[in-house]
Amino acid sequence: MPLHPQVEPMIELLNQSMAGLPATDVMEISTVREVSLAPPPLNPTPVGRVEDRRIPGPAGEIPVRIYTPEGSGPFPLVAFFHGGGFVLCSLETHDELCRAMCRDAGAVVVSVDYRLAPEAKYPAAADDCYAATVWCAAHAAQLRADPARLAVAGDSAGGNLAAVTALRARDLRGPQIRHQVLIYPVTQSECDTPSYRENAQGYGLTVEAMRWFWAHYLESPAQGREPYASPAHAGNFAGLPPATVITAQYDPLRDEGEDYAAQLRAAGVPVLLKRYDGMIHGFVSMADMLDDGRAAQLLVAEQLKVAFA
């Protein structure tokens, strides 16, 4: 399928906005972070309550933003990890996505502002996300949430961190995670699947950018074979929570997300895999402009409701 008609003008605008700038992989970190910012939505999705807090972490306090639905609870609970290649983005960039998840799934969503690379390299982000998930389970009552209905979710690098958190919770006998939502997840560091070659340039996220992200995240390429960096290398996928995996046709990460879904299925893990044809990386956060972005958000919410039932 060709690019969706709703995506074509967005690609043109993206190319225009980046015209004259050096490639992402040669920009200064501060410049990349600045140009990656998007203006907040004019009409943010309403939820019952939004609260910023700081919670204990392995290397100091971790900022979190807690979204609570309307009603009295106890609600299901989702630990959410934002994307951005382990280098970019924040609570602000994913505020609207978390609001939509909170409202649509009727769940408390705890968005985790984990440490970013290169200031804090692997495994800092993974350590923070696991610690935040443990905190969520332990403090569920304070959040008007039910620790027996706990899920993890994330997009892109956040999808990596959600998958890694599920692995660690199993390996360390940590919190019982009911479901994992992996939205175009990063699952391996090699950047060598067919979708990397097919979608290397021209669709927003590029192969050069992904290599740049990995170079900043890892201390050495050898760490990319470690399962808590690249969950596709875990070897053993038995006993992991059921998963919803979302991919996009014109995304370099398409194949590694779909391959990870296949690895989970082969180990007996229930998986819903949904590829959105004509879409690009990041489309789920573009629900105000892309119908499929909103459809994917609603699919995630329905999957969470089923998992929490």
C-alpha cells in the first residue's frame, strides 16, 4: 500500500521543517532535542486529575506524571514509558497520548521521565523504568489503583523499555504484569532488518538516526546483545505477559516489532499484532491528524480493558 493520503502532507511538512539543518546524526544533542519539540495541543484530552510527582529511583528521584480517570476507582494501572530513542522526549511530548490512554482505558497512567542518554547511558533508562513499575505496584492504593491489574506500555524506545520491564519482572519475580503494550517497539540494536533497508530515508525516522540513538545509549556495541538492551536477544520468552504489538508499514522498526511478536507467540505468549499500512513511525501520537492514529489508540484501550477484565 502507498503512503496514506493523510500522511503525505505531513511528510512534506517534516521535510520542509528540516531543510537546511544538518542530519540528526551530526547535530548537537541540545539542537536535536530542541527541534524535536512539538507545541502542546490546543485542547488536551480531559481526564479526572493530572499530578506531577517525584518517586525514589536507583540514582535519585524519578519525575512522573500521574493521570487519573474520572470516578472513584480502584482503577487499573499502566506504567508508561515515552519514546525518543533513549535520548529525546519527556513527560510533555507524550502528555496527550497518556491522557488518551487514561480516558479510553479507564486506567491510572503513570508516565515515567526516566534518565536520558548520553548523560545516563544503558542501563539507566531500563533501571528507572523497572523501579518505577515496582513503585507503582507498591503504591497502587495511594493512586486509587489495583496492583493486580498492572500493565506496562511504551512507544518506540519506550516500547523497548516496556518489553524489558516485563522481562525483568519475570526474571526477578517482581510485580505481576497483566499486559504489555508495545507500540512500534525498538527490540534489537543491529538495525539490519529488511524494513530498515526499505524505509531507510524519507519517512521521518531514518536508519542513520537509529544508529545515532543506539550509539548514545550504549557504552559499547557489545551491550546491544544484552536482553535488557535488546529484548529480542532474551532467548527465553516463556512466562511473559500477553502483548499488544503495533507496527507501521513505512517504519524502519516495523520488522523488529513483528519479529518480537513472533518470538513471543512461539513461546506460547498470547499476542495481538496489528500493522497499520500506509503509516509511518510515530503515527499513534498523531491522532489529531491521522485517523489510524486514533484507531490505534482505541485498539490499545480495548486490549487493556480485556486484559484488566
